[in-house]
Amino acid sequence: MGAYVIRRLLWLPVLLLIVSFSTFALARYGPGDPVAVIAGQVRDPVVLAQIRADRGFDRPIPEQYLMWLNRAIRGDLGESYLQRGFSVSELIFPKMWISAQLGMVALIIVFAVGIPLGLLAARLAGTWLDPMIIGTLLFLQAIPVLVVIPPLTWLFAVKLQWLPVGGWDGIFALYWIAGVIAIPIPNPHLYIPLVAFTLPGFVGVARLVRVTALEVNLEDYVRTARSKGLSEAAVQFRHVLPNALLPLITVVGFALAGIIEGAFFVETLMGINGIGRLTFEAVTSRDYDVILATTVVFAAAFVICNLIAELIYGVVDPRVRLGSSRS
Amino acid sequence: MTSATMDTAETHPEQMGDSEWRIVWRRLRRKRLAMASLVVIGIIYAMGIFAPLLAPYSYTQQNLDIPRQGPSRQHLLGTDTLGRDMLSRTMFSARTTLIVTTAVVLSGSLVIGNGLGLLSGYRGGWVDALIMRVGDVFSSLPGLVMLILINATLGTRVIEAVRGFERTTGITGLVASGLPSYLLVFSALSLFFWVGTARIIRAQILQLRERDFITSAEALGATPYRVIRYHLLPNVAFLIILQVSATLGGIAGSEIVLTWFGVGVQPPAASFGAMLFEGSGPRTFQQSPHLLLVPGGVVTLLLFAFNLLGDALNDAVRGR
Amino acid sequence: MRQNRMLAILLGVLSTLVLIVGGLSASLLLTGKGGTSGTNSSRSDTGSGATAASGRIRIPGTDPSTMDPHLASDSTSAEYIVEIFSGLVTIGPPPKLDLQLDLAKSVEISPDGKTYTFVLRDNATFHDGRKVTADDVKWSIERAASKQLASPTAMSYLSDIVGMPEYFQGKAQNIAGIEVVDPSTIRFKIDSPKPYFLAKLSYPTSFVVDRKQVEANPRNWTRKPNGTGPYMLTEWRLGERIALTAYDKFYLGTPKLKEAVYLISGGSALTRFENNELDIAPLSINDIDRARDPGQALSKLYSSSPQFSISYIAFNSKLPPFDDPAVRRAMGMAIDRKKISDVTFKGMLAPASGIMMPGLPGYTPEVKTLQFDPNAAKAELAKSKYGTGPGKIPFPTITMTEAGGGASAGIDTQAYIEQWKTVLGLNIEIKQLDFATFIADQQSKKLQMFSAGWVMDYPDPEDVMDLKFYSTSSLNEQSYSNPAVDKLLDAARSEKDTNQRLDLYRQAEKLIIADAPWLPLYYSLAHQVVSPSVKGWFEPPMVLPRLRFVEVTR
């Protein structure tokens, strides 16, 4: 297995090279010019030429790429054109952290809600409640995030005024009791974004848990446990749940991908300055270095997450032989 | 939009001939939800196909005297900001969805995905390695970012190319029909939607190759074409259908999302993405909820139907 | 069952990690600023008593692209820069918009109008207390005009100074036309008498920066700039907030307002305003009905103010079919701007009556632009050389380009397209480009027709008339050329009598509108609600320093 991990890790830089080069080429060969964006409405050709020369935009694209690569290897991801005076790392990592926090909470909620629902559905298998649970979750998955957010915001923020309209203010907020004691509570800013994030995710988790739980429920040791008079909760918790969790590891990657993509709308619609919103702005204004950095970081995170998921799976389930995909 | 392809990956359909198709169909027929989904999809797609005939108004016809009106006898689903008939726009948006999903399924899933999957599984060796590594690259790219990037950067290039084509051939109206943006949206989507299909097909082919009937066919000197056409293809057909049904929702959703971001189908062509964009915003929702609810409802219904159908098909093929 | 125990352990580790991360961010929050959640009980904390709650204003903001006055070319950046930095002169609040002395206490203009001598205020200091000298002014302007900095605004604002173009191209060691007479006196020589030169000097390109700070840290100095303006940048958290604090030794007296906080993240500004999270809120199209409804309390806080900005559709006079003015005019008469504004913008924009906007010297209220008249439009089109009849050239494909990020960005455009189709029978394609591509194409003058906007940089008609319509101007993106217009603009450039000068611009405006290289669409209006506790706030037609006039009573 060590060899397999090493092989996968060696593949990572190759992959990042390919990803960065194709992004680079796409951004530069495409029309549009970040210099014209930063120059404002009065655009003097001499100035534009000077800026291009300073940034190296006047050189051949492969050469520009090598220049970028050379800097990137040393940890310098370049400078944003839209946020001058700030390096790309300074710009993207705090925003990534915001999105990551939101994503982590969303992921936890997806699992925390999805798993019990899956177990419940499996227990109710054969009754009409089982398909109803799964059907409802499937329906929730089908509602586009774009459609979920406006009514929620209208209802809870505009009409009832229970929640703030959006923005980002950390995961926790302080709830003041009589203005003296402060207890941290989940920040109300997060409620609507989290609902939007998690609704489409439940079904995947619940369905997978349900399938495994159905199989486990038929296993001898579970039947034995039941016949021994163990309470249902104990059976579920001790025997069914651990087995049902195993395949879930494989969907963590999928769930993450969904959350990353959801970030684009949720952040745009809810006024959260996270990485999704930044990436979209960078793409439309050709902020080359930011585009590159975000895609490369996204790709790396994606690959590493999947590798970790595979490794955990390999550790907990020795039947899975990593690397023997053939045959 | 990533679609969960996990379930289908685990299926191991037995060898199937014509009669098996009939069995699966019979199983599917018994599932009422699946049939309902088929009907819903059918209605929405029919709306798309016959939009020019069915729509009470042109989707561009404006009436600035009656903007943002709720449903009425003249406009069954109300009007939008420019006083255009929402029902007609919904129908033409369904047409866009229809065109994009069909084109992407045909090109991305069926042709590229299957072709490469078959090739990869059958030939093996460096061909297999190359295809799978290219697949790895695509599947590790953040799909939506790349789609937005591709559409934003190459949009003008494609339009110019099509315009050049018009000039050299004398054909007109291609650009005006919105073809370039359709072309771009679907080719960009195809780029990302072939990988799943190819992987599953390859895995299945690898298994089948070890089977007796293939080895004996090869031993008897059957050409690769014969082996693929008569022995391998029929055996992966169900997988292909499962895979297609699993990706349909993702493809339809992606087009909507791209258009919502302004890099998909261009106005005045109708798209659910553009309609949703107009209706989003809590205050707009407060004042004219139909702007969001009409397209939102249709999209939800369509995606839900795709989900249910995919599920039911999966069950039917697995013998449930 | 062993693997299950393993899994349980792994899950345990995971949940511990989650707890740690959660606890960490909670404690960070505890030690950092007070929570500003939407719950009632926590709102009492937002005053953060220590920093003189009575003098604090909360404004919705956006991250500036730079805090460097010499590089900024966008109004977002300028809004912060004009508070933190200052220059020799500035422009006073509307409606007068008069030129006022700022860092300078006096200015003397030579009789030939080519030499300007400024004397600096004795009490003008940087935020660190150092006195501002004439050398600082010279160094700052030479920095702004240097080749290395490649400032996008240098040529437009400073090129009138003798020797500046040579210096900008790297052909001179310094700007010949700037002379330091003594530590508090500086003299500028300009190439010809230009009545608008002082107005140009009010722009951030001529603001004073601290040489020592810039040279010590050329890349990051803007994070805590040592400016000369009434406010100091005390906090800048990207994507979250920017805080400006009054500089108590400001040369015009300590500002009354202690602190201005710009909140960068968040949803609808109006809702936050109503939740008392903001003191000012610009109104969007979704809010406007409510704010204008006299029955609503909100309407008493509502105001709208003209902006020095105009939107227009431009036709490239070199590309068919717009090489024929009749086509341009016909299209101008085929669109009903008033109605389209009322429907698509709920009347938030005012149909333009000309090119020069309200409040700008030279503006006249009477309507000069082409008005909606379907029959006249058809008749005009019939006069053109394009069409289907005998001897007519068939219409080429017409594409209208616009910049747009969202799917329905061109909702008004779609309305024009439909009117051109129904009134004139012209099928016009819309092409939406992302902003970067749009301005690149616009600049290369290859767009057949496009919709765009122009924002005034300084309150002088020269800034739009000369820049956009002079035949050889690089910003004349519609390839417009009319020798009569050029002659009028040439004359206006050096005319010293203000009234005569403005009259020349009015004549040029009439000629231009008759030629219709532009269809002026709308003048912008800013719509906002302002909390009653804020006094002295104004929405200027262009970016101007204003915090120094503001007071908050709470």
C-alpha cells in the first residue's frame, strides 16, 4: 500500500502541472485583458503597454507560464490585479478559510441529519414511510439552491426579521444574557446559507446508509443481538451504525465537491466574501494569478481529499486492496 | 453539478438480450413513480419540442404596459419584467434544456464517454493508461470553475468562428439563432461529463473480457469490431442507460447555472437560468413571486423526475 | 468487528478536531471584536463603548482595488482615498461644487494663465505629525507621473504640466514645469492656459504621499498609509471591514465625526439599515417602491441625487450600417427611453436630455436628445442608403455589445432590441461580454454598436466632450469625426471667459446629438436612505471628500 500512496502522491504534481497549464493557457489565450480593467475608463495606450511590460504580459505565453511556475514553486502565487498591494495568497487563503469553515459545518450537518434518516428509513423498510423519507430527500435535492435562497431570505430576514440578510461574521456569535454573560451560539448569519448548502446533500448520505443498514440488519450477529433482547437503540448504535458508516467515507469527496460548487451561489446570493465569489469575480475580470491559484488549490484539495478517503477506507476495510483496480 | 454516480457503479447486470430489455421495461412499468416521472419529463420535453407551435406568444414579444403581472387569462403564468409571457418563455426555456441535455448526452456521454470507455477497456495497455489519466485530470478539476472559465473566455472566440463560417458558406442566421452559445455550453459540458461514463464502461468491459464467450469469440478469430459490436456493446447497454439517466439532471442543472452566471445561453434566447436570475432577490420575491416560482417549479419538477427515474431504472436493472 | 472499533476511533479523532477548531474560532471571536449577530441582545454590544459611540457612522462598503491615490482609477477606491489623503485643492460639496483650497492656503495665477503658484498651509501635517513641504508635493507628483509606476490616470490629469509627457516617457530626470520656490511654496507651469487645470489637480493623482513611507515599503505601504487627509486608515480586513478614524491635527480642524466604519460583507443594505446595522443604505430597484411610498416611514429618510454619469449607446461611424447618420438617428427615435426606464428601472434613472449632465457647468435643462417618434423613425430610416428597395444596400448583421456578468444584465437592452424590431424591422443581435473582453474590444474600436457609460472625473465639460468626441481622442471609441465639432472643442479648450467657453460646448453638444454617434440614454441618480442621526451627509455627483462635513448624533 505504501507504494500505492507514493504513486498517487507522485501523480499529484504532474496533475497540478497539467491543471495549471491548461488554466493558464485558457485564461491568456482567451480575449480580455486585466490591464484594461485596472486602468479604468481613461486608458492611455502608453500606460497600458508599460504595465504589460512590467507584468511580463508582452512575452510569449509559454515563457510567461514558466515564469509563473518558477515563482509558484517558491510559494509566490503572484499578485492580484484587482486588489493591488496584496499577494494572491493573502487574498485567497482567508477567503478559503471562510468557505472551508462554512463547508465543514455544512458537511457535519449533512452527515448528522443524513445518517439517522438513513437508519430510520432502513428500519421502516417495507412500510410506506421508507420511500416517503427517501422521496422527500430526493425532492429536496432537486430544488436548485438558486430557488431556495430568495424565499428563505424573504421570509426569515425581510418579513419576520429573525435572521440577518447575509454576510459573514464567523461561525460563532456571542449571545448576551442580560448584557453580562456571553455564550457562543452558532452565528445567525449562517442559518440560511447552511440550509441552502445542506438540503441537496441529505439524500446521498441517507440513501447509502439505508442500503448498508438493510444488508446489516439481515446479518446473523445483528439478529442474534436482537434475539438476546438488546434494545433497538443499542442494536442500531452498536451494530448497524458502525457498518453503515463505512461506505460513507467514499462519499465525503462527492459531498465536498457539491459543497464547493454550492459555494458559488450561496456566497453570491448571501453576500459572503468567500472563495466562490472571489473566483467568479476573478474569472470575469481576468485576474489571472487569482484564477490560477484558486484552480490549482481546488484541484490539489480535491485530489488529496479523495486520497485520504481512499486511505481511510483501505485502513478500516482490509478487503479493499488499493492499487489492484485491474482484474 | 456533480451527480452521484456511485450507485450505478456497483451494478453488475447479467448478460442481457432483447428479452431482458422487455423484463426491465416490465419492472419499470410497475413502478408508478417512475412512470409519473417519465410522464413529467415527457411533458416538459414535448413543451420544448413543440414550443414554437404551442406557445401563445413569441418568447421575445414584449408589452411594456403590463410588466411583472401575476397570472391572468391572457397570460396564464403571468408576465416578466418586460411584459413577456412567462408561459411562452417557460416553454422556450424547456427547449433550451432539451437541446443542451440531448446534445451533451449524445456527444459527451454516448460518443466520447462510451467510445473512450470501450477503447480503454478493450485495448488496455498504454491507450488505457492515457485515457484514464486524462480522465483523472478532468475529474480532479473543479468542474464549475472550469466551465465558467471556458465559457467566459472562449465565448467570443466561438461566436467569431461561427460568424466566419457564415461568411465563407453564405449561410446566415446561425449566430442570431444563438447557436454559438449552445455549442459552447454543450461542448464544455461534454468535456466534463464523459469521464464517469468512460470509467464505468471500462470497468465492465474489463470484467467481460475475462468471460468465456469473449475469449472464445476472440479465439475463433472475431475482429475487434465484431467483438465490440456483438459481444461487448449489448452487455454494457444497460450501464450506458443508467449512466445517462444519472447525468441528465446534472447536465440540465449545469446549463441553468452557467446561464445564471451570465456565461451560458445568451439573451434573448430563453433559459431557466436567465428566468431564475430575474426572479432571485428577496424583494423581487416579495413583490412578484411568480418570477421565481414558475421557472423554479418547473426546474425542480424536472430534476426531481430525473432523480426518481434514475433510481427506478437502477432498481429495475438490478432486478428489483 | 475490529475495523469498526478502528472506525469509531477515527471518528472520535475527527470530532475532537472539529471541537478544537470550533473552540478556537470561538475564542478568537471572544478576544477579537464583539459579536455583531442579528439577535437583539447582542446588538447592544455593537456600540463597543470604548470608541466614542456618538461619533461613529456605519456605511456599506466595498474593498477598494488600491489605497494608492496615484494608481486608483475607480470610484470605489477614490471614496476612501479622498478621506485619507489630500491635495493642494479640492472641490466643495454640491450644489456649488466650487474649487476650494485644501493643502494650499493660497494660489496665484499669472496673467497669461500658464503659471500657478501655491503656498502651503503652515499647519498641514502627515498623520505621523511631520510637516508637509513643497518637496513632498513635488516628489508625490513626480511619483504619480513616473514611468515605473505607470499610473493609469497620470496622463489625463497631469499632462498639462510642462515637461510631464517627457518625464512620463522616461526622457527627462524630473518634471521641468514644477519648481519648489521655498519649503512652503511650489510653482507649476502648464503648456497653455487651461481653465480646468485646477479642477484636474483636485483628483487623487495629485495627492500627497509620504516619501519615506513609500520608499521604505513600496509594495505594502498602502495598508497603513501615512496620508494628509482628515481620516486615518485604522483597520482594513479584506472582505470584512474598513475603519477610518479622525486625525485630530487635521489642518482644517479636527473632524467632528470620530469614526467611519465601512461594512463590506452582508446582504441587502436596506434590510440591514432597517435592522439598525447601517446608517446609510443605497437603494436597489427592489426597494425603491417602498422608499417612495409616502405612507412609509422610510420615505422621510429617502433622497435621490444626480450623479455625473451618463449611459449611452454608441454607433461606430466607420462600420456599416452606422456610417450612415440616418440609420443612427432612426434608431434613436425608435426607442421610448422614458417608458423603458419606468418599467425596467422603476424610474430610478432619468432620461438624458443631452450629453452634459445636470449640475455640470454647461448643462441646460431643455431636451436636446432624439425623442420617441415611431413614424419619424421610419421616415428617417427610409432616407438611409441601407434597406431592401432598389438602389439600397442590404443591411449587414448588426450586433450590439454590452458588458454583463449576470444573465439578465441587459434587461433594458432587450427592450431596445424589441423596439428596434417592431418599429424599424431591424433584427439586432445582443452580445454580452465579460467586462475585461468588453473594454478590450471597445478600445480597439471594433465594436459595431455598444452600450456603455461615462463617469465624469472632474466637473468640467471638457472631460466628456473633448475626451469622447474629439476626432483624434483615444477614447473616441465610436470613431466619430466632425471637423466642425473639432473646431468648437479646440476653441473651448483655451477660451478664458467661462460663459463663452460653456457656450462653445453647448454648440458642440447640439452638433453631436444631430449626428447621433451616441444615443444618450440616462443620467444616473443615486437613491439612498440616511439615518436621522446623521447630519451633513451628502451624495455628491462624483467622488468628493465628505466625511469632514458629517456629524453623527446618537
